[in-house]
Amino acid sequence: MFIDLFLRLLLAHVLSDFFLQNDAWCKQKLEKRFACWHCYAHAFIVFLLSWMALWTWSAWSFALCIAFSHWIIDCCKVKDGFWSFVIDQMAHLLCLICIAFMYENVWCGTMYSLPEDWNLILLYVLVFLTNAKPANILTKHILKLYSVHNPQEENGDASDYAKFQSGALIGSIERWLIIIFIFLNHYEAIGFLLAAKSIIRFRDTDTTKTEYVLAGTLISVFIAVVSALLFECWT
């Protein structure tokens, strides 16, 4: 039951924290914190999705606790960066674990449980979702941590920078393909994928951009491989 609850709450967290808020909201929350209405709107979204994940009408108080803790954690975040991102997400996960534990051991009402096969489906969904936008954000923070900056961002060319953002989509698809290849035990296809990407960029003479893409690719591949291996260990 605990795993079932945690996976549902985790899915609600991933959807609300990464896919149902944009960069503008994150920036406003970081600058204004408790005075920012985006924090309250985001907390309300967290409340609704968490309540839906619990799937019990009378369990609204648990969803409210999750939303309140989420709001506090977001408002206490003072800067953007790798360690801030990691601590922020670990704090959210710790709250979800505590709520799931309390819900299972304290709640006296009727709990709706998903069929056992659905837990596996939830895991698949979580793996592919976390290897989209969350993995892109993590990759960006790791690159900044090691001072590997986007050359277009440094040059201030908005047009080129917008085009370069397509790398986020490429990275997501790349990680999804790697995960699928690992699930199918076709590890040689990963080498073919990386080789094909290298050939495409072979004629690029911009060393700075090439190094940025190479570093981002290696981080992206590492995230995908670790995600797939963790999934296989779990199952």
C-alpha cells in the first residue's frame, strides 16, 4: 500500500512541479517568494493533483498538508542552482514519504488501491516523465555548476538561443530512446545513436558549442542509463 500511495503522490508532484508551471512562474517565485501569487496558485495545483492521487474525497486534509509543505519549501528557496534544486526536490520527496506513511498508518477511512499491475505502469510513466523536463533542468544545473555555459546565451543572441533550446527536445527524445533500448536489451543501439549524433555535429567548427553539446550529451546519457537501471532493479 505504501508504494502504491507514494508512486501516485510522486506522479502528482512531477506533473505539478515540472509540467504545470513555466519558467516565468519559477522566476517570480524565486524573486518574490511569500509575496508572489504564483506560489499560491502553484500550491493550489499541487493540492488538487495530490487529492486526485489519493482518490478519496475525505482525504483532502492530507492533500492540504502536501500543498502547504510544498508552498513553504518553495518560498524558502533563495536562489537557483544545482544544490538548491537537489535540496528542494529532496525536501519535497521527504514530505511525500511522510504523508504516505501517515496516510497508510493513521488514516482510518477507506483507501482506494490500484491493481498491482498499475504500479508497474506508474513506474514506466514516471521514468519517461522524469527523463523529459526534470532531466533537462538537472542537466542545465550541472552544466552551470561546472561553468559550462551556453555560448548563445553568453553572446546574447536571442534568435540563436531560441534555436539552441531545441536541444532540450533532442535531449528528451535521446534519453527516451536510450531507456527503451536498455529495456529491450539492445545496448548496441545506444552506441549507434551516439555515433549518429556525433556525425551530425562533425562539421561544426564552433569549439565552445561542441564542448557544451558534448558535456550535455554525456550528462543526459548518464541520467537515462541510471534511470533505466534503477527501474530494472526496482522491478
